[in-house]
Amino acid sequence: MNKVKAYIERGNDGTYGVYVDLDDNTLNYGIHGEGNTVNEAIEDFNIGYSEMKEIYGKEGMNFVEAEFEFHYDTACTTIDARVSEPVGR
């Protein structure tokens, strides 16, 4: 399974976003998540991953499986950024 970096950033409005670098050609799709907390953003990211996998399956397209390694931006490291469970399928 491919290991892919996912980045967690805190927005100016205090919400969080998780995304993969689209310049990294490991995946054949883009994915992101948003939330009021780090965990909510990661949960939304996981939902997006599952939905993308389902769409690719329905369309008969090759889906590149991935395990995500999360990297926090500087603002996220100054808050309680614990993740409740590992991410990736």
C-alpha cells in the first residue's frame, strides 16, 4: 500500500483543513477534508477517501489505495492536535 503525506493546516477562521499534495503523483485522485477541529477534518478526509474509492469502483476505474501520514503546520503544533485513531485503509 502506498504511503502518502497529508497536510493539516489551520485556517485564518480557526477551522482545519487536510489535503494531499496534488504535485505528488502517487495517487490518481485528489482528496481533502475540513472541520472545526483536527479530528473533524481528518474524519471528513476519511469520508472523502471512502467516497472516492466507491466512485472509482462504480466507474470501473483503478483506485490507488493509500495509507496517510499526517503532517501538521506550525499553527497546529501549538494546539492540542491529538488524533483519536489511525487513518488510512
